[in-house]
Amino acid sequence: MRHQREPVSWGVVLPAALAQVVLLTAGSGGYGYHRDELYYRLLPPAWGYVDQPPLTPLLARLTTHLTDQLWMLRVPATLSAAVSVVLLALVVRELGGGRGAQALAAWGYAFSAFPLALGHVLLTSTVDLSLLLVVVLGMVRAAAGDHRAWLWSGAAVGATTYNRLLVAVVVAGLVAGVVLLGPRCELFTRHALAGAAIGLVLSSPNLLYQATSGWPQAQMGAALSANNAADIRPQVLPLLLVMLGPPLVVVWVVGIGWLLRRERRDRFGFLVVGFAVLLAFTLASGAQPHYPVHLLSVAYAAGCVPVARWLRERRVWRAVAVALLAVNAAVSVVLALPVVPVGRLGATPLPDTSPLVADQVGWPRYVAQVAAAYHQAPEHPTAVVASNYGEAGAVARFGGRLGLPTPVSGQNALGAVGRPPDSADVVLVVGYQYADIRGLFASCRVLARLDNGIGVDNEEQGAPVAVCRQPVAQWSRLWPRFHHLD
């Protein structure tokens, strides 16, 4: 049985999304490319890669055919973030929220820390912002009595598998919530079964690629866990307090309790179980600390309903709430967007508190230093071997006009894209992998150390640039020693 829905308050929702678009567009040319963006534009089109499905790299490549500029590459990111604002407001509406709740959800979420940070750069998580909310919105709408919503929710699941298989964890958690708390009867309707079939059919090419390629996503997940888990796990729970911003914590905490109250637990309580499962998966896998944000936002949306009702008759507290939203937005903008001049970044805590910032600076300068070393080498190198995909992507983007050849790297999917030819007797090795592979050559000499000039400590700062001569075996035999997943 369907419940009564409030009308969509487009007059407050769309301005929030459009204001976010304006802000993200204004900052889209900020510090520079993120390392992942450089990687995506370098990857050739494929059904999938060892570290991710094909959608986000495809979007990045498509933008380069329009104009190979940073602002264009970030247009899909801006659109995904803005669409997620609208979708979250629609979730609020399905949960019974009226104009005030939708306004609180749209404006609070649009200018909170992680949606702004992810919307500023094109990452797989950026595209997930909108895709996963379509999945959630469909399930919430189905739980509210619209059985046809299972169909497009299932289609969204299928489409999302082409961006990241994290959707499988999200769906498993939400379905587990339905089994545990209800509404169980919804899982056995013909529309739910049809939606599952649609999702399976749409995702089958991607799943077939994974199966026939030895499930590379599982390999990548294991590598991330092995390399990062010790650092990632301690970050997960503290990050919950800052993903949307400390002033909004009370809203999503209220939302969790509100969803679990007796009168709505058997209808919408599954959202809390889904969030708990995603949080547990993040802690167990140790892959990336920000995964919970995709369902934390839904808990926030739920909290907007009772909080907005409570504020309705309390004028002073409404003013306090508006002030807190404004403060949260201001802090989030500084953390997520290129507000601080790049020359002053190294003197601030921003690169340490926001790793997305550190990974956006220094690339043109690094490549200029690589080019200087390349041209000063007594024996002209025939290849540039980068330690990671950020370095390789930067050389590919900025190195052509400086006389550098197309780079190669053994990290992740680039390990299968290309390697130096067997005839390459002298190569330029860039990055910290040099310490592990210098024994594979008769001689190596460090020519330079990378320096971004602004004191930002990122993965490249201080990395060696070395000329290496006479590999001990043919490159076809040596290249597996350069390949690494992380």
C-alpha cells in the first residue's frame, strides 16, 4: 500500500543543485589534475581493467575528444554531484519529508565536505554519488508501495556495475536489511524479481569480463587491503564525523534512530542495516575509507524529516541551524575546493587533512623536471618508465611538447598497456620504484629529485629521476617485476 507523498519542492531543491554547479564549475580549473584523472585519460577503451570497471575512464576519454582541458574533464563530476543533490531530496520526499526537510537535505548535502570534494574531481566515487542514490531511491520507493520502482532500481544496479562493483555490497546490505526488518513481502513480488533479472542481464557483460579475466577486482581488493588496511581502518570511524561535516552529525544520528522506530522500522529500517553492512565491509576490507558516505548521506536524508519538523515551530533554533549550515559550507569549501592559493598550500594543513588536494599539485613542474633529466642524460633514453599511474599520466599529458616519449608504467592496468621495447638499452626511471628495480640494470644514476616547489608532501615529492643502462634481461622477461597493484 502506497503512502502519501509530499510534493517535490523544486523551488528549494533545484537552486541548491544549481548553486553547487556554479561553485564546482568556478573551482574546476583549480590546482590541477588529480592523479586518478591523469590515469583515466591515459587508459585505452576496454570492457574493464584490473582495478576498476570501464565507465569512469570512458567518461574521461570522451571529454578529451571535445577539448583536452581540465575543466571539461570535470564536467561529468559536476553533473553527477548536482544530480545526487536532487536524488537525495527525492529520497527525503519518499520518507515523508516536505519542503523544509527537502531544503535541509538539499542545501546541507550540496555544500558538505565529501560531496563537494568528490564533485570537484572525476573519480569512480564521484560517479557513484548519483548512481548509488538511484538504486537507493528505487528501493525506498518500492518499500513505500510503488512496485514498479524495482524495475528501474534493478536497471540502476546493472548500470552501476560498470562503474564499481561496490554496488554489490550496497545491494547485499540493503537486501539483508529487508530480510531482517522488512518489508520482506516486497522481495517476492513479480516486479522485484523482474528488477533483479534486469540488473543481472545489464551487468552480465561486466561480470563475464571479470569471470573470464580471473576476477581482477578481487585481486585488486586484496592488494589494496594488504597495502593500505593498516592506515585506512583507523580513519574510517573518525571520517564519519567529517564526511558531511560535524554540524550535520546530529542530523544523521537522529536519522538512524528515526528509521529504527517501531512505526517505520519494518518499512524503511533496511536502510540502517545497509549502512551498517557497508561500514563493516569498509572496516574489514581496509580498501578506501570514504565508502560509507554513499549511505551516510541517506541517513542524513532520513534525519532531515524529523529535524525539519522539530525546527518548524522554533524560530531561534531555525536561525541557529541556518548559521551552522553556513559555517559547515564555508569550512567544506575551503577543504574541498581550490580556495587557498597554491603557493601557500604547503604552509597549511590542507594537504594532510584532504589527500585529494595533495594529489592535484605539482604535475607540470614534475614533468618539466623529468624532461630536463631526459635531455641531459649522456646516453639518450629510449623510454620513460614511471613508478605509478599519476606520473605516467602526467608525462603523457604534459610531456609531449617537452620532447618526452609516451611513458609506460607497471602500476595496475598500465602494466598490460605497454612496456619498453626489448631494444631499449637506456631508460629513464621516475619515482620511488627505482629503489626496488635498480638491481635489474648494469648501472643506474640519479639525475634529479622531483620537487613541486611549494612544500606539499605528496607521493612524488623527493622522488628520484634516474637513468638506467643495460637491463639484465629482455624487457619481455623483466616487465613482470615492474607490475604492481596498489
